[in-house]
Amino acid sequence: MKTPNKLEPVRSILLTAVMICGPIPADRAATQTAPTSVASLRNTSPYNTVGRITIRHGDHFRLSSGTVIKPHSILTAGHNLYRQETGWGTSVVFQRSYHDGYYASSASASKLFILAGYSTAVKKGSATTNNSFSLDTGGIVCFSRPMNGDHARWRQTKKLLNGSTYNMSLGYGGEVHNGLRLLRSAPTKGYYVVWKRYYRNATYGLEGGMSGGPVFARSKGKWYVCAVNVSKPRGVLHSGAGVRLIGADTSKLIKNNLR
């Protein structure tokens, strides 16, 4: 079993970060090892299910990402919603297809959920342990429907991470980019399991702010969310990605707690 060292969550990014965005590629799926803007695709499926999340922790508002997974609900990373330093986030807003200050729709959170055991794992160790990453998933129930009742398809299966299908990670990065445009990066090989439902891939990278964004896989002509972005190597950009598989526990969370 491969066990990477010195990992950190794909942290949410303070909204004061300002950098220059990369070029917008052609309207086609392409393998990109470092995140590249796909703003021109933001209103097409499945990109139009992804949005920017702002959430208050302590004295700061932070940027992260999520996916419309049910008519009123968003799937994201657990560490976006609950942090060891500040506990539960507040003032949570999801803005779908966000782009340079504009968005297709906006919805505020009424309830937040994280997988059972995540807060305990973080308190006992830290958010950077393999065990914490293996539980690092959460959901947001909104007061209104962020996509007029539509949402992304999703599947509970590790087969979509094994390299036989096309995968891509989406999100709003704020380390190299400025968090204003949707980004995409994609692996060239399959993922490998590190611990339970925590998987890694060394052939592409993520940046802070993409945390909680979806890992999509294309199967039989359709796109499915199969995991969420949760980690990257500490202090190193675009040299590896860690994701949390949609397993049986996430499936229960989606079916029983989200709506």
C-alpha cells in the first residue's frame, strides 16, 4: 500500500487572495495536470452543477467548492464545513457557475452535515491524517434550490477511479488563480487507495479553493460524481491530488440527510 507523506487538506482560501487566471481552453474535455480555467464551459453539463462556496470561520470568509447533488443540496469536503480551530462554519453561501462576480444562481445553507466520525478524528489527531481524509466529506442543505431542482448524477463505486474511465477534478482555485473562475485538472492514470475511502493520484494537481469540488468520471457517455477533492502535498502545487470516494457512508448521507 502506498502512503504519501506531508499532506494537507486542499484548504479553503481567504477571499482577499488575488492572482492572475490562466487562459481559457477550447470547449472540449482535455487532460490537464495543473488546473486550467474552463470558464467557457461553466453553463454546460456537468460543469453547470459546480459552484463556489463562501463560508465564515472565525473572523474570515473562506472560499471552497461544491456540487449540486440533490435538488436542495450541495456535496463538498468536510473540512470546509468543520474546522478544528473554529468548529462549524457560518454564513454559508453557494453560487453556482460563478464567474468574475456573476453566477447562475445562489443559495444559502439551512443545515450542514459531515460524515460520522470526522470531527472526532480531527480533534484526536488533525485534519491531515489519512484517517481524517478518509472521512472528509460533507453536505449542505439550502433554503432554496440552487439549480431549479436539477443536479449532478453520482455513483457509489470505486470502479470509476480505477483509470478505465475519464476523470476530472473541478473547483475554484485561489493559490495560483484568484477564485473567480471555474478550474479543471485531470489525471493521466488511475487512482490508488491509501486508507479506506481515501485515494491519491500523482499525475495531476489541485490548489487551495478547489477543496470540496467534484471528481467526475465519464461512463457510457454520462458524467458521474464519484469523489470530492480533499488534499494535496503540503507546500507543493500541482504535483498530486487526494480525493475522498463516494462510499456507502456518503451514499447514506446523500440519501438520508440531504434533500
